[in-house]
Amino acid sequence: MFRKILVANRGEIACRIARTCRRLGIEVATVHSAADRAALHVREIGESVEIGAAAAGDSYLVIERIIEAARRVGADAVHPGYGFLAENGDFAEALKDHGMAFIGPSPQVLRDFGNKASAKQVARRAGVPVVPGTDEPSASVEDIAAAVATMRLPVLLKAASGGGGKGMRVVTNAATVRADIAAAMREGKSSFGDPRLIVEQFLPDARHIEVQILGDGQGNVIHLFDRECSLQRRHQKVIEEAPVLSLEPVLRAEILAHAVRLGAKARYAGLGTVEFIVKDGAAFFLEVNPRIQVEHPTTELITNLDLVELQIRAVATGRLPLSQADVSASGVAVEARLYAEDADKGFLPSTGTIAKLHLTDMVRVDAGVAAGMPITPYYDPMIAKLIAIGATREEAYSRLTMALRDCSVGGVTTNLGFLHRIVAEPAVLSNEVHTGTIDAMTGASGGAVRHPLEVHIAAGLWIWARKDRTWCGYEGLTAWRLGVGKSEPATVPTLRLVASGRNHEVTFGYAGGRDCLVVGVDGNVRTLDFQAHDNGTTMVSCDGLAITVTPVLSDTFAGFASAIASSSFEVHPYLSGSLLAQAGAGDGQVRAPMMGRIVSVHAEQGQLIAAGDVLAVMESMKMELSIVAPLAGRVTAIECPMGCTVERDQVVFVVTPESE
């Protein structure tokens, strides 16, 4: 067994791996970038080596610095986690040359499976059906464009060395082929250090099924059952469940057999995931992720196995720690990924500091951040994973629903409200999902359905928490102070609560006691009574209904978690909110949607442009975003030269209508 392991990763997976190492009596250390000096994995693991600047290409992707860090802490093995160097054969080879073990498959297997093109070739040799497309990767725009021209649209561009949905683009329009290729290459280069792409036929509205395998490197491979991963956005999974209950038994058995046969053919060592796309009753090989997966906890809960332990033992001893007959599954586990992103704006990542964070204790939670920590543009914006298990799908989803209600995040926009929508979606509950389900949900009208009291409670908690201090907004806008005002709400709104693209105008009044308020939301007036408890919760009473909530509040945020709902709102003084809403609506100022780096500028000073034209492309969290013109006119100012870093809401262009 290994004596000391360096975890060459960050966030929740670094914390997760370290917990198993300690349980096994193995010493553990980690690494961090300059941006991660105060990160949760640094704090929890307790020994960490700084390896470079914030960008992954200057730190977590630099092989020499990882090896030097391992040598410095005295590690005899390195666990790569997922992402970064987890699928890099050169990294595994370099560790071997320095006398350290790589906790994963051999360098050659990594090269075979880390490259999507060679992985398809291995699958063919193992007799596993593959998705039609190119076999050889290329970094030439001309070569990839030529390959696309021979196929029927839509096609999928995939980073040859990619994973996790990065460096993937669906091409639906021949006119945008070259731009899509260039963008996918940039994302592949940024995320994996390799711009090469392959092209595959895109199969819309299919199911994404994966099989967890474990091998000893000698040709002996077992499976740990399968997972349903069809609920995705931007080719990244959002909800996963295990095992798969949506397929015909014969097809499911065939997929499990394909995965084991492929692993045995490759003489696979450690944990791996074989992914399939299922369409019209047939399964096609998609790729192999030669590493631990984000969604591995679902398999752990149904099998009662520690997958990190199995991975370490298989690599350390060269033997399987258990046989296929030893593996059994019980129940259904469902995982939801809580991201800092705005589902109402195309799942745009959100940067900023997590001012407040309340995560449930009802289910398993693997968290990557804590309150007071930043979400930066340099890495994946995942905050935590919530994993629930039940005897049936219905029970598992019910538990996950309750757990999501018992969470709240302040300071950054999250997908929490959208997760509520997903777990209540009839197609999800009836197990009739596919890879286009989330796109269909986001395209449908309406948003998250809120509890009738949700906005009132959030606004009331925010006001009531300030009962011992005066905010200039109270007196300046309403001439009212808590405890001395009139019982009816003010005629002029005092606050504006904002969430999911909606503004809620809030008025309030004094209701006869310091813990009783009259709160009006968009003209709907309720009387709320508040009672604080010693455990940090508060009981809110309204119209005969008493609700215990966990407040999550700051000067600019109002939220809570409870059994009926979880809530997250930005808080703005009414007048300044009104002025901000007007600013930018017609003044031609184009603002950066989030913090990031400008990778290309497509407009020139004085150029005439149309509404919707791409003015620039920015990179944030290893993803490219287009900055588009909000109106037609002439570009009269450019404030973002290529390569510069911009802040969220920073003015980057000014477009003046021609009439002016």
C-alpha cells in the first residue's frame, strides 16, 4: 500500500480523496494555485504546495510543478482526481520515471482513451459499436471543416483530449462551421493543453448511459453497475442516477458486457467509466473516462463500496479487491450538482464571493467551497454535490427534493432554483429523459414555481434582521423606522428583490411589535411574525402557517432554506435598483456578463453593426462566451483590447444608434 499520496487536484474531489486516504491510514497532501491559497481543499487537507498562477495552464496543468510538489512532500503516489491531468499519459509516464505511482491506468491506456479518436479504434477492436465520425484528430481548421462537409448536420466537434463537456460544439449551420471549430479548439487548448478535434454525427435526444468498471491492469475487469446521465446542459451532467432502470434488460446487459469487454481488451487498471449513447434501441460507444467521475457517489451509495479505496487498492496491489459476484446493488441513488450559474441566462457561470452558504445534512453532500470563499473564472463553478438514496426512484427523488429545499447560497447566482424545477419535472419523475430534456425545459415558458410566501419571507427576514439598526433607505425613502412606524406598508417601495430575471417590489410596515412586520410584495400584503431559535433557525408565522427556516442573509442578499422551499434573492434599494434597471437599457453600453479574459475582438471603432452581432469573445471558467450588440448602430468606444481581463458588468463597448 502507498505511504503518502499527493492529490493533484482541487475542490470537492480533492477533499473526497483525502478522506479515504486518512481512513486507510495513508498520509495525504495536495497542491494549489495562487487563486486557491484559501481554498477548502487546502484548508481540509492541511498540507499543500503552491504550484503557480491562477490559470490552470500555469498551475494545475504543469506536469513539472506537480512532480516537484510530490517530491517535496515525500509522496510515493499521485491521485489526479478528475479533469486537469487525470487523462494525461505524459503525466503518468513522468511520474513513473521519477519513481512515483500514478493512481490510474497505464500511460499507454491513458493515451488510448484520453484521445477520443484512438478510444474509438480500441472500441472497434473490442467489437463495440461506435458513433460514426472521424478516427484521426486534427488541429487544422481546414481538415476539420473538410470532415464536417462530408457529414450530415448536425455534427459534434469534440476535443480529442477532452472530457467534462469542455471543448465540445454542436454545428447546426454550415455558415458557422469555421467559427465553431476555432472556438472548440481554443477551449480544448485552454482546458487540456491540446487543440485537436474529432468530428462525430450528433445524435439528438438520445440517452447517455455509462458503466463503472474496475480493472487490475492484467486483463481482469468487473463492472460496478451503470448510471443514467442524460440530464445535461452544455454537454455537462447536472443530474445523475444509479442504477439505470430505463432500458430493456437485454440492452442493459449488452451495455454492461460491452464495457467489461472493452476494459479487458485494454488491460485497464483502476477505476474507469465507459460511456454510451443510446438511440432507437441501440447503444453506441461514446468514450472512456479513464479516471474517477464526478458522479461516483451514486454508485457508492447503491453498492455500499468506497470507489476511491477500490481504485487505490487495485493500482497499489495489481489485483482486484473483489470479484464480480461480490458486487450487488440496492436502491436508487440520485445526485444533483449545485453550480454557481444562471439558468435563466443560458447557464452563464457566476463569479463572486459566497457570502452565505447553508447546505443540508439530510443527504450526502460533497462540497468544494465554504462561506466566504470566491467562485473565480479560472475553474469549474461547482459548489457542491447532493446525493440522495431511496428504496425506489420515487423515494430517492423525494429525498433529494427535500434536501434541495434545505439549501441556500448567497453572494453568487446559482442553479438551485432550476434544480427544483428538474426534480419536479414530470418527464424526469416518469424516467422519460434524454440529452435534450434540459434544453426543452429551458425553452419552455415560465420559470421556477415559487411558494406563495417565498418572497415575503425572504424580504421580511432581511428587514427583521436589521431591527437593531437603522438603514438610510428606511428613513430616506419611507420616513419609517422599525418599531416606531405605521402598521400599513409604505406607499413607495423600499426594496427590490431580484431572482430568475424577475424584480419584486417590496414595501413594509410596523405591525405592533419588534418581531412583527407587514410586508408587501408586488402589492400583495401579508403580516409576518418572527421568532428566533438558539440553533440559528427562525420560525416565521403567517396566516396560521408556521414555517421554520434557516436564514441566509447579507447586506445585498436575502435567502432561506426550509421544508417548503429554498430561496435566493439579490437585494437592492428601490430607487437605485430602478435607476440601474434603466441604465443600459437604451444607452448603448455593452457590459461584460461576468469576469473573464477577452480572447478576440470582432468590431472596430466606427464600425456599423446590427443587433446581435458578435463584438468580442471572452473566456471564463474554461468556457467561451460571445459578447453581442444589444442594438444596431455604430461602435463608438472599445474598452476591451484582446487579452485584457474584464470584471462583471464592466463596460466593454459603446454602441450609438445611427439616429444619434
